Amino acid sequence: MPRHVQDIGAAAPPPALTISPEKVCFIIVKAREFDAKDPATEPDPGSNPSDDKGVAVLEEHADDPVEEELTSSIAALSQDEQIDLVALAWLGRDGTGPGDWPEMRREAARAHNDRTAGYLLGMPMLADFVEEGLSMLGHSCEEFEIGRL
């Protein structure tokens, strides 16, 4: 009977995600754009954006295209992908390492509802948390960001 030898120095493979790292990276980039917005100083300036040097694009408005794109991207994800996204945010915010992933994912599955996008957009530092969680699981957005930023 052959003996099985365990390689103690080998790292365990990262946990499988139902959401692709590319989708996560897209959401991170959009969340950074969303987080960079300032409160609107003049809600309805009534002038031409080019006259104002396009400053309004950096302010929060009810019809913000970045918010709409981010919200629709999250809403278009499957339930499992939304659960992964929330779990990644929690892992990056509260986790100590990849060993916390199974519990974070179970808790995100228990808490899942139809308001995932609103919940995530209300989370301060969303992009940082999701990126940290993704990193803990052995993934990076470096390749995704090349040529996109």
C-alpha cells in the first residue's frame, strides 16, 4: 500500500468563488468612482456643464450614472454572486484571513435579500473592503486594471 505524503509547505488553493474576479474588479473600480463623489453644492445649477468646467461630475446627484451603473451591475448578479460579493466585503472589513471565508459566506447567505446593491453602496470604503477580501483569497485586480484606469 503506497504512503501518501502531505506537502506541509504547500499553500491550500484559494476557496472557489461563484463570482468571477473580473466582475469583482469591475465593481471595485466603479465603487471607487462612486466613493470619490462629494455632496452636491448646488443641486440644480441650471448652467451648461462646460461653463462650469464639468465640476458637477464629481458631485452626488439623484441621476448619477456611476451609481446607476454600479447598482444595475450588482442587481444583475446571480444570488450566489451577490452573496460572494457581500462576503468579500465582510471578509475584507472583519476577517483575519482566508480561513474566515466559509463563515463569512454562510452569514452572507443567511442575510441575503433583494437590497444587496443598496446595502453595499451604503458601506463606507466598499471598494477597499472588497479588494482586501479578494486579496485574502489569493486574487488581484492588477491585471484587470491595466489599460482600464
